[in-house]
Amino acid sequence: MNDSRLDELLNAELDNELSTDEQQELQQLLETSDEAAAERRTYMKLDQMLRDMPQQLLPAMLHQRIVSGARLPKAEAKTRPSWFGNLWQSPVTRFSFAAAAGVLLSLAIFNAGGPNIVEAPSSDMLGSMVPTQGDSVDLIDRLQLSGAGFASGATLLQQEEGLILSIDLESDTPVEITVDFSNSGVQPTSLSNASNNFEIANFEAPFLRLRGNGQRKLQLSLSRIGDATAADAATIQLEFSSTGHASQRGSLRLSH
Amino acid sequence: MDKAIELALVKRCQQGDRKAMELLLTDYEKPVYNAAFRMLGNRDDAADVTQSAFMKAFEKIASFNSAHRFFSWIYRITMNEAIDQLQHRGRMQQVDVELVDENAAPQREVDASQVSDEIQAALLELNDDHRAVIVLHYFSDCNYQQIAETLDIPEKTVKSRLFSARQQLKLRLARHGIFSL
């Protein structure tokens, strides 16, 4: 056994690329050679040090510099009857639009036990996006919120199967999220992406409560309840249980 | 970001929707900036590269191939921009690459900030190809397949570059006394 082979095995171990045979080969080496064990500790330490490197904060104004300077292809002229008329040809779309008629999804982030709820600046609420025909997935609206130690996004999608609400979270501390569907005319029917789901997901109408930290993601299928056309609002609230940071509130809106 | 959401946003951008553009930007600007910073070791240069990369991506969004991921595309543009920036500098700031000192410095006590600085300095001593795989793997959380797609190289090459880069980092950090060999 040479050093090169040992390095190769140790690198493969770091990347979870060891085969069963290689695992046994490495294990034998580690048990019989103090040098091999020391080398392994060195690689592990290097790997951890790289992972522990601090994230750099985005420079002030960089976002605005990019937004103000970026150019997109010229927008296509669109008229409401065109997309609406075409979309309306699909029974799935017809049903989904009926279910979601007038739905307003509000998303709020606030501290546990803290009355300090602050409206997010309107510039953070990027507004509604009207579905267009031809896409397998239509983005209806998306809201992104961020604060000290967390970033969260909520997206309302129209898919063939119906309405989907996708929630993703990245947080340094445990976060509790309450999704409020009061008066929305829709409610969650199933969760997906369970492999990286929140630690707790509990639905007691009209509230869905989630808890997690780190990187979390889930998708909710939404179904119609009651008289959707009479409903005009739904609220999603995200509650932070252990941090004392200022809170934010925004909304997702579907209109037609 | 979920692939379906990302694709829907790209399609909106292709239709000229600036709201979708801003949403994509918001999701990716921080990791892209961090990747640029680790490639360049300079905040101002990283900001310039980030800005340039996004502006090019959005300007050319119509040519985006939806078979790929947007993040792979923006990282590839960023890496190319960063390497161009380094070449533009004429590598004047590159630390002189010495042969590995067989008599590595004794391990010394250093705080987290010093370790971070030492690692960044060691990163800058790597060649661009090796630094790119380390940056994408450790600072952009890309797996082999994603790095391969971003850099347009085979996964086998990703693996070998990562292997070589770690070896070099290990030796250089030992030389600086961060840990013993």
C-alpha cells in the first residue's frame, strides 16, 4: 500500500464514494497503520475547516446594481383575453382557477411570543405573476423573505394536477412556521419531497404547523374546500420560536 | 431552489419579466458572490464578477438550454468571469508558488479568523482549475455531477481535481503551521 492509494481512499471517503471493498481496504489500513490513521485525521480536519469557512455578506447595493443594469429580452406583448381564453380551454385549468378564485395568500414571519410584527417593505413583495399558456408549470406568485439567520421562500404554482404551494427554508436556528388557510377556499391535501422535509408537519384546519432548521423544503398540494369563489384571502404565517429578530410579513396573491 | 420553480422563473425571464429576474437573482446572488469571492479573494472584484455574470446571464437568457439547471449556468459564467479577472490581473497578486517545504512549520495555535485567512490564502495558491472544484464543492454545495456540468468536464476529472486540490491544500496549510503532517 502506498501513500497515493491511501490518499485516494481517504478522498473517496470524504465524498461518500467508497465502495464496500474500498471501505474494508481502508478500514484494514487504519487498523494497522498509525500513519494512515493520522493522515485520515488530517483530511477530516481539512474537510471540516473548508466547510466551516464563513459566508460572506452580499455587498450593499450589489443587488440594486445588478437589477438596474440587467437587460432581458424584450417582453412579448400579451393581452389578458389571449392567455385567459387559451387557459380556459383546459378543464384542469378551469377547475383550478375556480378553486383559487380570489385567493390571497399572506405570508408572515414573526417571533414566537413577540408582538413585534413589522410589514416588509413593498419592494420585497414582488407581486403577482399571471399564468401563461404552454408551460408545464406556471408560476403564480412567489415571496422571498430573509432576516438574521434565516431565508425563506414560498411559491404558488399551477401544475396539471392542481395548485401547489412550495415552501423552502434555510435557517440557523429552529423555526416554527404556521400556515393559515383561513378564508382561502383551499387547504393542503398532501405533502411531497419528504426526503428533506420539516421535522414536524401537523395540519389542524385551518393551520398547518411546520418546524425545522437548516435547509428544509416541502410542497403542498392544495384542494378546494367550500365555496372558493366566496373566499378572498388565505394567510401563511411563519413563526420563529427561538430567535428575537424583527419579523416580516408579505403576501402571495392569485387573481384572475 | 426547486427545479420546476427555477425553470418557471427562467421562462418568465425569457418573456421579459423583470420580477422573475429579480426572484432568480435574490435566490442566487449570495452563493454566486461567495463563489466569486473564494475564487478571487477580493470583495470588490467578487462584486464586479457577480454583477457581470448576472448581467450576461440575463442578457442571454433566451439562449438558455432548459435541459440544464440555471444555477449550473450562472456558476459557469461566474467561474469564467473570475478566471478572466485573474488573467486580467496578470496574476500579480498570486502568492509565489513554492515547492512544498518538506520541513513543514510546527503546528501553532490560531483562531478561527486566522484559519479562515490561511485557507483563503492557500486557495489562491491553487491553480484556477483546482480552485474552481474546491469552490464549487465546498462553497456552492455542488456534487460531482453538478460540478461536471458547471465546468463542462467529466465527473472523473472532477474527482481527480478535487483529490489533487485537497492534497495541495493539505500540504500548504501544513507548511503554514495550521496543522501538522
